[in-house]
Amino acid sequence: MLSQSSNSPAPEGEPSPLADPARWAQLIEEVRPDACLVVIASSMSKNLRSHCAPEDIWQETLTRAWYAREAYRWQGSVAFRAWLFEIARNCIRDTVRRIDAAKRGGGQPAQRISDLGSQSSSSASGMQPPDSVTPSRILMHAERAAAMQRALATLPPELESVVRMHVLEELTMEVIAERLGIGVAAAWRRFRKGTALYSKQMSDWSGGSISGC
């Protein structure tokens, strides 16, 4: 599930990096879009995924964040990532409403960004800074996200949940233990076992290792 987290606010008067369009793409890369796509996918119902891909939600999330950046108070990268997840939750709810309206004859859902490929379009990416987050770049992250999802799917459920929440959602082990109703030590044991299996799968399939551990 999409979750919220926070960290210490920046010192009073420190300029927000969001004020600099040139840094936008860098900031987005730092929140690990591939992991964000996996988290978003886990928050989408099966019915929603049949109409809309996680990358569609992510693209709309970034567009909304870009337009809301001036009203956002920078509190560090952890809080920024949580803010993006909050926007993603809203995008998911709004997309469900649009699909329901389309079924009632009130309109049509937007074209899936996943179907656009590298084609040029007037999609939401054109509303963000040049060389920022384009459909082709999102699809690149989607390929990595798909590998991560396959690796997670090989884990036993009790290990998958801990690995996903700690590695991808970046929740603390204390929060994870509370959510699962187990002790922190038990959560760490599951994580160590699960992350070893997950890392091996990722290394075998993509030639790399997991990040965030």
C-alpha cells in the first residue's frame, strides 16, 4: 500500500530545490521511480489495472506535483517521496472515478501512457520541464519495476510483505512489525531471509543488485 513518511524540515529560509526546474528530473530519479511504480501497482485493484497501468498513475502524479511545487514546503527527500505517494493515492481515486463515469457514458479514460511507447504526444509529459520525465523514460522505469515485481512474486507471502515495505516503501522495521502484528526482531529475520532471495533474483535477471538495503 502507498504510505506516508516524513523527515526533518529544511532550515527556515533554505530555498526549495523544487524552485529550480533544472533539478526536477534529478529529484525524481532520486525517489527511485521503479520502486514507486511497484508500490503504486500494489495499491491498484485488479479492475483498475485492467484499465490503467501504474505508469499512467505515475505520469499524472508527476504532472500534478510539478504544478503544485510552489505551494509545497521542502522538508527533504523522504518527505518529498511521501508527498508524491499522497498525490498518487489521489490520482488512483480520481482515475477510478473517471473510469466509472466513462462506464456511465460520462466520458472516456485517458489513453494509457504505456501504450504510447516512444511516440511523441501532447501527453502530460509535455507539461513538465524539457528533458524531465517523458513517456519513454517512464517505460524504461516500468521495465525495471516489472523485474522487481517478478522477483517479489517468487518470495513466500510472509517474506514478500516485509521486503516490499522496507525496500520499496521505505517504511521502518518498527512500522512494518506493527502492521504485521509481529515483533521487530521477527520482522528483521524475515527481511534478511527475504532480501537474500530477492537480491539473488534481481541479480540473476537484471545483472544488478537491489537498492535501498
